[in-house]
Amino acid sequence: MSYPQATSSSNQPQQKDNRKVIYGVLIAALIGTWGYIIYDKSRTHETVTMLENKIGNVDSARNAIQQEFVIVSAKADSITQSNIQLQGALADRGTEIQKLKSNIAGILKKKNASESELAQAKQMIGELNGKVDGLFAEIEKLKGENQVLTASNQQLTTEKTQLTTDKQNLEENLNTTKTEKKQLEEKVDVASTLHASNIGIAALKVNSSGKEKETSTAKRADVMRISFNLDQNRVTPSGSKDIFVVVTAPDGKVISEGGSFQTREEGSKSFTSKVTVNYEQGRNIPVSFDWRQNDKYLIGDYKIEIYNNGFKIGEGVKTLKKGGLFG
């Protein structure tokens, strides 16, 4: 009997079975590895997809915020640029708006801005939008008030123009009235000037007893008696009236003691005598006074002129002759 052959025959099937197990384990391990690789790759793909979606969502949020910021920023610029001369509280609001814009722009310029930063930017955009709307409302309110003030100012300007025109018309009417009044006063003034009539001039010789005798010779004349009537005048008011008498001697010189008065046509003029008369309106008033000169009377014509209110109201001439042997 041969035992070695029997031993060799029984080991070969056993080795075959072990190989199958090893192959099976290896195959299972390989399949498991591939499964894990596939599973891990699937997990990685999901993670990448999730991250890509997350990045996309962040970019989408950034773009939305950026677009919202562009809109509100344009609205803010439109308000501030169209109202450059903001003053007081409005200027402070404008400064706040520009500061918010700067802060929002700083966040949106970051490439890797976080969600919290974007949320902060969105919140600030909402605040910016509120401030812009508030500023716009305040500006519109002020514009409305300004329009009311402008309309009121235009109304006041119109009223002022009308008042100025009325004032000018009143001044013109007043000037016309003053001119007419002055003309009327001048007419009344002229009309109130008295008129002298029945002018009499007598040369008198006065003897030692005081007896008077009229004479026509120069050497015998001691005094001149001048008389006249002030005619009735219904315009001249009653009261004291100054009558100026100017006597011009034959030599052409006015006999005067130095007094003068103002005439309407001849300027200043020396007078011989000033007579104050108590005049009564509407009545004839007789006037008589004596005029005496220190020197001897001259031969020739003595011209007597009577003035009232600057106007000559009458005149007369008295001629004194040279006396004869017994004259």
C-alpha cells in the first residue's frame, strides 16, 4: 500500500477551496472599495453641489442687494444733486445719506463678503431708502411752502406795484392840486390887492397960526397932503393893510429915509412913507396923510406912486411952479 499518494490526493481540493475564499474576500473587498469610492465621490459631489448652490445663493443675494443699492443710490444722488444748496437740517441728512452709501459700497466691494455682512448691507439699504424718502418728502414740503411764499411774494409785489402806482398818481394829483392851489392862491393874492382911486396931491402953505392954504409954488410949499380911496374889494379880508408911498422928486431921486419894500415886478424899492390902514372887506376906505420934507421943495413934477401887496395900485403927479415976484 502506498500512503504518500493518498496524502497528495486529499490536499489539492482543500487548496482549491482556500483560493476560492481568498478570491471571494478580495472580490468583496474590491467591490466594497469601489462602493466606498463611488459613495464618497457621490458625497463629495453633493458637497460641491451644495457649496456651489450656496455660493450661487450668496452671489444672487449680493446681486440683488447690489441692484437695490444702485436704485436707492441713484434716487439719493438725484435728490442731492437737484438740491445742491441744502442747508441746516437738510444738509445734515444729506451727509448721513452719503455716509450710509459709503458704508454699503464698502461691503459690496468685498469679494468674500459674508452673509452677515450682506445682511448688514441690506439693512443699511433699507435705512438709506427711508432716509432718502424722508429727505425727498421734506424737500417737497419745503418746495410747496416755497411756492406758497413765492405766490405770496408775487402778490405782495403786485400789491406794492399797485400801491406805488397809486402813490405816484396821488403824488401827481397832489402836485397838480398844489399847483392849482398855488395858482388859485396867486389869483386870490392878486385879486386881493387893493386899488387906489381919486388920488389927490395938494401942496399946502402953513402959517404961524396953523392955518393951511393950498399953493402951487415950490418956495411956498411946507407940506404935501396925499389922499386917495381904497376901493371896495370882496376878496381882500378885513384887517391891517400896509400901503407904501413912493415920492420921486423933480431931480429923479426917490425921497426916502432908508426904508425899502419888495415889489412883484421891480424888485426891492425904497419908499417915502408907509401907511397902515385898517381895511374892512367890501367897503371904500378913504386914506389921507401929510408928507413933509426937511429941504425946500424943488420946482417941477413930484411923482407919487402907491403900492399894496407888491403891486402898484395908483399914482399921481403934483407940479410945483416957480413963484412970481409976489407969489
